[in-house]
Amino acid sequence: MRALLGVVTAAALVVLTGAGPAVAAPAASGDDGFTIEDSRVTESSGLAASHLHPGVYWTHNDSDDGPYLYAVDSATGKTVARVTMTGVGRPRDVEAISIGPNNEIYVGDIGDNLGGSWSYVWVYRLPEPKELKDQTIRATQYVVKYSDGARDAESLVVHPKTGRVYIIDKNEDGGHLYEGPAKLSASGTNIFRPIAPIDLWATDAALSPDGKQLAVRGYLGGIDYDWNGGKVKRLEQLDVPLQRQGESVSYSADGTKLMYGSEGSGSSVVAEDAPGGGSGKSPSNGGSSSASGDDTGSPTTLKTGAVAVVLACVALFGLSRLFRRRR
């Protein structure tokens, strides 16, 4: 999908809420949000807070770029390093990035916008560089297949304690959390198996630094889950900002913020407080969403009648059908 979906999404939310999107004030203090200034980053599709360099976030383009990762200084929005991965062939549809134990970066070349046309996808692993400069780093490439057939996915997380890799498939009717092998093999095929349902058309996800909470975002909202050893339990809706095309999410390095990114040139990254301060504790505000299967917010926010709701849903459903097989 491209910017058209974001435009219509914004229009639909206006219909549903009776208000347009709030204009975010510019910020330059890192975890308060920032704008990606690099003109080479036009399709920022994943986001991960650096473990070695405070205030730095790693991102990458969706497709049509190359084996590149960009380190962005959140205080200025400027790229302070571009890493070129070698040993990975030509990436097809890079959708996610996560950092696991031992400061290892994992990159998910897992997108498949043609509805499962690729029999396998790839995950790349490389060490986070200790020095921020343009450089080339050799990565390990892993072949990934799903136990129940090929599928599109945009969300990859690595557990911060165990290093196990998980993928969430992207399905308009909700997807599943897929668990990889305890240790990925570079010489064989790594089979990922579904272990829990996810009630969202997921565009990205992130695990809290303590590994106790899973944040999953979509175009219109997000859900906070108790990790629960991978048997995730829904807690509440996330306060996801309205963006042109909401594509990425990352916890800040200290776990207190959720950083939401979007595609497009000069795209913004918006910071919101993480539920429970990222501590893995359930929020105390009596979050109302655990019983709701809807990802657009509490029904109390709706200010229009049933007709407007139906029309908006029909519009979104039609667009999803139109674009589901396109980037």
C-alpha cells in the first residue's frame, strides 16, 4: 500500500470521530519524537532503538533500495551512519527490524504483498556496529518458511532474553504470532509455527526491553499484549497517533515510550507513553479495550451515527481488497 490508503484512513477517522488529525508539534529531544531528514529514506518500514548508541534509531526502506540500514539521531533526525549488509543477496521486501541479545540486529525481509507468492522469506542477522559511520557489515541470512503456507508479514520481534525470533503475519481479519526455532539455522530452512492469534491487521510490533509486553500496531490503532511466554493475552488499546501510513513501532531504549513511525519522505516518528511504563505491568487505568476486537478506539469516541460508521467500514474494506496484493 502507498499514501492513498493513509489519506483515506485519515478521512475515515474524521467521519468516525468528528475531528481531523492533530498536528504534532515539532520536537528535537529524541524520545519526544523526531522527523527523519534523510532524503534516501522514503519508505521507512521498521524502527528499532539502538542498544549501543543512546538516542539513535535504526530504520530501513521497504523495497527498491538495497541492503541498507540507516542509523538516525533522534535529537536531529539526521542519519549518522548507513550500514550496507553483505552476504544477503538482493532484499525483496524488507519490513521489520529488531535488536536482540548481545546487540544483534535482526532484519525481516518478510513482506509478500502478492498474497503468499514466495515459498520462503528471509531474516538477516548482524552485529550492531560499535562505531557510527558508513560501513559494510557481513550479515547471516536465514531462510524462513511457515508451517501453514506462505503469507505476507510486516512484523518481526526478537525476545530480549532468549533471542528467539517471532513473526506476526499481516491479515485484514487478524493474524497470528509465529514462533521460530529456539536457534535459527543458516544451513537449513527455519519453520515458523503459529502459537497465538493477534486481533489486528498488523504492520509492525515490538517487545518491551524486559520482554514482558508486546505492542502491535496497525494502520488505525494498536493493541498491548501481556507476553505471557508467547501465549499472549490482550490488555488494552494502544494510543496510536494518526499518521499518513502507520508502518513501524519501537520501544525507546528505556522502555518508557512507544515510538510510532510512518512511510514517506520526511516522515515523522511520534512518541507516546508506553503502557505500564514498559515495565510489563498491566496499566491501572482500567483499559477498556481487552474485550473489544476493534482497533480504532473505544466506542465512546464515536460522534456520528450508525450510517457513517457503516459507510466508513465499507470504504476501508473496499480499499483493503484493492490494495491487498499491492505494495
